Amino acid sequence: MQQSAFYENDTPLAQYLEFHFGERWHGEANFPKALADAAMDAMDGRPLERALDIGCACGRTSFELARYFRHVDGIDFSNAFVGKCREMARDKLVRYARPEEGELVSHQERTLASLGLEEAAGRVAFHQGDACNLEPRFTGYGLVLAGNLIDRLYQPSRFLTTIHERINELGLLVIASPYTWLEEYTPRDQWVGGFKKNGEDFFTFDGMAEMLAPHFRLLVEPRSLPFVIRETRNKFQHSFSELTVWEKVSR
Ligand SMILES: C[S@@+](CC[C@H](N)C(=O)[O-])C[C@H]1O[C@@H](n2cnc3c(N)ncnc32)[C@H](O)[C@@H]1O
């Protein structure tokens, strides 16, 4: 183990690099890959032309989708994340200082080749962008995937009520979220659910269904995908993300 000052000391980035490209923890599958696999199951014979991974963080889901799609765009708000994604696509490897205990870190290196993703990297482009205010050029997708994103948006309703403009007819919107609303990320009046409405429990699924109803139908029953984020060698977050798949339909 090394002193962290020796390496770039960016804890959230290192945690996400471990989450995307690192080891499996507590018996759970790699979440960003499982998400791409679930989206591919849902595609079920639809054209595999263009996909968008919105809120891509370190890019694992984008790379996984590029095994199958002709082109994948990965977009994230964070310049640091997008920079790492581009570095990985270019160098085919990433190095990071994984937090272990206190100031101690371990030096990790992951390659795309070890994950069978070297060739797919040529079909992915990473961009800095805002899910609530996407540039017009990001359109014409057969699949838009938003993994653990909506409860981190400053205005999720804007994403949910405009994303149909970017999806082809009969294309899919795949959303996964643990619905952990925090005012730190999303002002209380922008939460999609998780509160009482007219005296009744109003869940995020209900809020999403209302916002998506004009342009989408729910394709399969929602299901839960587990994920584990390793903070240090002794501290892990074990969460569950609800996976919902929506098909764009003309009404
Ligand atoms: C909880 S992380 C999940 C990342 C990744 N999809 C995954 O499953 O590991 C949420 C990501 O959304 C990004 N994000 C937050 N607000 C955003 C916005 N307005 N537009 C695009 N990305 C955003 C963050 O930078 C972060 O990378």
C-alpha cells in the first residue's frame, strides 16, 4: 500500500473506477455490466444502431453496449469522469489509487483487454453534457439508458418529459434507480416521488409513469438490480436499483 498523496487523490473517481472496472464485492455482479446486459435483453431484435448512456460516469456501461451497437455515446456532467472515459478509450487501460484505510490506498490497473472490451472501445464517444439540457445533436437513438441517474438530477422532470425527442419510434428508454432522493442533488420540489400526495404514498415509479405516459409504455415488469460500491476495504454501500424498461410509442 502507498500514501495517497503519491497518486491523484480523487476519492469519488477512484470509487467509481473500482465500481465499474474493479473486483466483484459481496457476491454481487458488476452493476454497470449487468445494466447493459439487461438493456440488451430488452432490445430483443430491435435495430442496434445508436445508443446513449446518459450519466455514464466512468463508462463501463457504454463500453459494454458497444459490444453490440454500431455507435454508443456516453455523456456525463462531470469533466473528471468524461476525461477518465476518454483516457480509457484511448489508452485501453486505467490506473487509480483505491482507498483502503485512512490515508492508505492500493495502486490498481485495469485494461479493456482483460474485460474483452478493447475492440468495442472504437465504437464509443464520450462527451460532457447535461441530461436536463442535451445538445440537439444527441438524437436518433434506439436505446437511451439512464443508470442510477434520475435521483442525481437537479430537474429530473425535464429529462423525463423531453427524452422521447431523442429516441426512435419503438426505441427503448431503460432507467435504473435506487430512488434515493437527497436535497443535496435534487431540490425537494423536484423529487419525482417518495412523498405523500393528497394524503397517499406517492412512489417514484408512479411519478415516472405519469411523466412518461404521453410517449412511452412500460415494456416489462420492474425488477431490482443489486449493486455494491466499495468505499474502503471495510466499508461498502449495498443498494438496489429498480430497473424499468419503457418503449416509445406514438399516441
Ligand atoms: C450515481 S452516478 C451513476 C453513474 C453510472 N451510470 C453508474 O451506473 O455507475 C450518477 C452520474 O450522473 C452524473 N450526472 C449528474 N447530473 C447529471 C446531469 N445533469 N447530466 C448528466 N450527468 C449527470 C454524475 O456526474 C454521475 O456520474
